[in-house]
Amino acid sequence: MTRPSPLPAGPVTPVSDPAGQAGALDTEKLFTARLHAARVRPYLATALFALHVVESRRVPTMAVDRHWRCYVSPAFVDRTPVEELAGVWVHEVSHLLRDHHGRGDRVAVRRGLVGPGERLRMNIAADCEINDDVYGDGLARPDGAVEPGSLGLSPGELMEDYLRQFRLGPYLQDFVWLDCGSGADGLDREWDLGPDGAHGLTEQERDAVRFRVAQGIAARPGTAPRGWQRWAEEAFHPPQPWRNLLGAAIRSAADGPGAGDDYSYGRPARRSASLPGVILPSLRRRPPRVSVVIDTSGSVSDAELGSALLEVAAIGRAVGGRRDLVSVLSCDAAARTVHRLCRAEGIPLVGGGGTDLRTGFAKVLRARPAPDVVVVLTDGQTPWPAARPACRTVVGLFPRPTAARSWSEDDPDYVPDTPPDWARVVEIGPASR
């Protein structure tokens, strides 16, 4: 991977000014603010200096595109104190590091969100994700900056969660948010130079920047807010290939007959037009319900349990952020308590004895409403249900050498059953034991 070279106090790419406005960009003030931002948030320095500045009078304040260009209004720089400019630098680069443009594109497709109004909601929701811990400790908070609390929402959640919890309305007029550009919500702006413009970073360079920032946070975790620490942990654990299989299984379950079907008056049926005065509901699909069974027997290491929690977080994202549709059950020889997904790191994993995941299967399959998909994370040293469940099953196997898979305290000749044919089976990465 090529590491982007840090930028000094320039160069700055000018953009034509159709309005003929006068006034040059105060680069000294702008780059002084960036240096201040790098000093108070040193773990973000690589990302801050990877941004290429583009002077533009079309952009209202400061904005970024998905190619890591930062568009800057000279008038905004003139009227904004250095301390607040430093906060804007951190705010804008946070959108790019957290891939808000890519996530915005994906959530728009999943939820059918179209139009500039929905993209504006994404920008505000992304601001809520960032602003709950970006200010303080050397960064000034602008008056009226939109934060989760100002919208009556809980802090520490993700853009996808906030999108479900508010709508545009007059009450938002008293808050301040920046048009952060296509780098924040995925909607192209008129000032964007586009993929063929100069000074954009390649996908490999963008990944290299994210990795170096994650390295900086992991090296000194006490200096970064918890939200950034969680982000760094995920950056160091790139998606395993098995997650693609899980996503395919979830989509297949959602497309199966009857799975996720329900009638809704939110979008009336088209045949209502033939019945004046009568409103008929349409058949709509919801994301599938997923039950996760985690093997907590003594043969599963703490490192593997940590990996299992990362996979649970990925499953939550795979169902569109609907944490209410994901439940987690820890199981060794006995099924434990079922927990609804709130935060993966807050799920207690109880166990440490022998292994019999049949009890876990029985418990999650008795739940009402029943799951559409069961995901089992295990080392495979367990008996399996004799009958095929009524829903799809995905088994994530922690790998074991052949000798280890034959081990048993009670029977040295014991060889565990292999997962049944009705389960989709994938190894989820090398174990650290």
C-alpha cells in the first residue's frame, strides 16, 4: 500500500468562481487550524494531512468528497475563529474515516431512501455520530451544533440508528450543521471534482490512511474517546470472508416465501385505486430476525469469544442496523439467557463447561417470534440436532487441528460430529490460543 504524503501549508487547488466574488483564501489561518487539530487529536494527524484542500466559493463552509478532497470557502475561513476551524477539520475528516458516504449509499439502497431530503437526514445523522465526542479537550464546540441530546436521542449510536429516530421538521432550524459534502452522505455536489479530478486518493491510499489512524489509536487507547476506540478495533479486524456468506444467507432467508412478509398501510396497495374510498394494505418485507448462539464451553478461548462479539456486531450491520432483530444466546452444556443486541461488547458470555449446543438450538427455536436465521459460532466439538430446523442455519467454525478435534476429557477416542448437511459452514479465521 502506498502511504499518502502529508501536505504542508499547500498546495491549494483553486476552483473557478462563477459569481466573481473577491477575496483570497487565508491559507495561513486555515493550516494553523489544521496544525492545532493535529496537536489536540494526534491520532488523526495522518488523516488530516492526507486531505487535499480545494478553494471554492460554491461550498457554503467546508466539505469533503469521497476522494479525500476538502473544499473550503474563503469567507467561512475569514469569519471563523481558529479554534472552531480546528473542530471543523476534525469533523470533516471523521466523516471520511468512518466511511459515511459508503454507508449512506448502502443504507439508501436497503431502505429505499431517495432524494436530497433523505441525504440531508443522513448528513445530520452522521453529524450526531461524530459530534457526541468530537468537542472539548482543545476543540471548541460551535453554538447550536447538532448533537444527539439536542434531538432527544441517546449518545454513542451510529448514523444508521439515528436515521430511524428523527425526521426533518421546523424544530431543526435552531441547530447548526454543516453541508459536509458527498463525503458525508454520498450525494454528489456541484463543486465536486469527481473521480477523474486531480489530487484524489485511490481506494488503497484511503485504506492505508484508515489503518495508520487505527494504529495510532490502538497504540495509545487512553487518548481517544470510546467511539474512536471501537472504530479502531473494527479497522484492525477486517471483514472475514465468511461474513459474505452470512450476508448471502440472510438475504436468501429474507427472499424465502413467507419470511419477513407483513401487511402495511404505510404504502397502500396499488389495487386500492380500483376501489374508491377503500385503502388496502400492501405486502411488505422486513429484515430477517437473526438468533446467534455462541459456544462458551471451556474449549473456546477468550480470544475466540472476542472474535465472536465482533461477528455479532457485523451481523447487526448486515440486517441494516436493526438491533431489535438480533438476539444472542451463550451456551455450553446448557442454554443461558437470551440477550437482545444493544452493544456487542456489553453482552455477557457465560459458560466454561462442556458443550451441547442442542440446548441452544432448542431455546432459540422456541422463541416467539421465531428467527428467520440461526447463526452458530463454535469450535464444532458438540452434538448437533437430529432434525433440520425450520429456518436457515449458518455455522461459523473456529478452526481446530485434527488432533485437537479428537480430544475429550472423558473419552480419548471421541471424535465430535461434523456439522450437519443442512447448515452452511465456514471457518471464521485462525484461532489465537
